Amino acid sequence: MEYQKKTLMMALSRTHKEWSAHMRKCALEVGIPDSYRAIIMYLSRHPGANQKALAEFTNTTTASINQNVRKMLDNGYLRKETDESDQRFTKLFLTEKGLEKSRMLRKRLSESDRIITEKIGAEKEEEIISLLGYLCEVIGEEL
């Protein structure tokens, strides 16, 4: 088998995969189905968002979001409100159940962040954040 040198983007992809798997595990441990996780996290920061915004954030289709939203409404995680200024649009909000699950997950992920920072050190963390910001600029401007 031929040895293949890891590239920067391969290393980032692997890191992203590991973090995503960790978030999935944490979400399941606090009782959030994986298909609800991104929606709950987004709505906790953007109450009143619509399904189009959720689809853009999660990089999925509005049909997929619609299906999950229906399930989440039925399971008591979400509530809908019609936009008073435009009756065609519906705003989505987390219920108390959804907010509580969001708080639980955020607490778990904050603890994970703390552990990572403790392991690599605050100085290296700042350096990595800066480098990743620069990398985003390069990708956005150069590619």
C-alpha cells in the first residue's frame, strides 16, 4: 500500500468528522435526535427563524427541514408563529422542552471546549483560531 501524505485539508476534514461525531454523541446523551440537533442549535441563537434560513444553515433542502420541523412540532420541541407583517411566512421558536435540551447540549459542548483548550493551551488555541480564520479568507478569496 502506497503511503499518502496528509494534506492540510485532509487533516481539517478528519478533525471536522471527529467533532461532528462528538456533537452527535453529546446530543443523543441529552435526548436530542441527531436530525434535530442543528435545528435546535440554530433556533437557540436565532429565535423566529424560518425554514429557508434553517435549510441554508444546515445545507439541506427545505423539504428535509419541513419534514424535521413537522416531527419536532409533534414531539414538543418547536412552536410556529405566523409573521404578523407577512402572513405567508412562519417563524419557528423552541418550546421550553427545546430550550432546555439546547441548554443541556451547549453545557456539554462548552465542557468539551474547555477540555480541548486545557489540553492544547490557550495560546495555541488562539493561534489555531487565527490560522483557521486566515484559511477561510484564502479559500473564499483565492479559490
